[in-house]
Amino acid sequence: MGWEQVLTIIVGTSSIVAAIITLAVSLINKRFEDMNKRFEDMNRRIDSLERRMESELKEIKFLLYKVLEVPHKEE
């Protein structure tokens, strides 16, 4: 087997390995992008719920103060 054949085998094998690694990295990146989108969506939902809860708590406080308000006695 000559040097040309050895180099051809090495280059061919390394090209295949490089293609497999590139494919694996692109699949992993896609998976991470999908996960990031899900986390961003969850964060938006949590923020929305937090704002709604704060609004509801303000309303509850207002109603409680209104209901529990003690009228002043007139002297």
C-alpha cells in the first residue's frame, strides 16, 4: 500500500468523522435552542401570572380595608 492510499484513507476517514461531529453539534444546538425557547415561554408566563397576582392582591387588600373599616364614633 502506497503513501497515496494511506493519505486517502486518513483524509476520507477524518472527513467522515468531521461530518458526524458537525451533525451531532448541530443537533445539540437545535435541542438547546428549543429548550431556550421553552424557558423563555415559561418565564413570560410566570411574569404574566406574577402581574395578575399582584393586581389581585391589591384588589383583595382594598376590599379588606373597605370591609374591615371601623366607623368613627360621633361624640
